[in-house]
Amino acid sequence: MTIPRNVLRFEVLLYLSLLIDTLSAAFIARPSAEIDQAAAVSADTFVVIVFVLFLLLVWLAARQRKNWARWALVVALALSVLSMLGSLNYGLTLALSVDLFSTGLAGAGLYFSFSDDAEKWFH
């Protein structure tokens, strides 16, 4: 069975969002000099583990047709939006702008995952 067009859009947009998040974490949101090296390595390791987890969730949803993985991504998007709402108190920074763009891509991808032809893919 071929993958529906909207599932492919979902997959591409979510992978693009993850790529932007990873680049943002690597280049924009670097820890300050006050954090010791061990804490910085731990934070980077955590980011890599979360990145791999989200890659797995997107793959499970798009390629393995796992509906629960799609819903886990919806929950993660909701938590991300809530987190960004709290960050808006500090003003619009470059890191927040990149996060907003990435979240918009993820939201658009998830929208496609609930469209007509994609909905049939997950049932």
C-alpha cells in the first residue's frame, strides 16, 4: 500500500521541524559560561535522546501506522506551545522566533496527519 500524500507531508514537516529544533539547540540556545562542563554534556545528551525519541515517534506514525505515536506527537506539540507561552514574557528573541517557526511546522504536519486520506492510514 502506498503512503497517502498527506501522511508524506506530515512526515516531511515533522522531520523539518526536528531538524530546525536540533540546529536551534546546537547553535542558538547554548548554555551560559556559568554552567560547568558536566552539566552541559548532560544537557546535550538529553537533547540527543529526546531528538531520537521524536524521530522514532514520527517514523512509527508515518511508516508503521501507529496512531498512538501520532497522538504522542500531538501531546508533545501542546506541551511545546504551553512552554512557549511562558517564554513570551521575556520578549521575542531569536531562539523563540526559531521555536515558533518550528512549532508552526509541526502543527501544520500534525494537521495533515488528521486530514481525510491520512486519517484512513491510521485505522
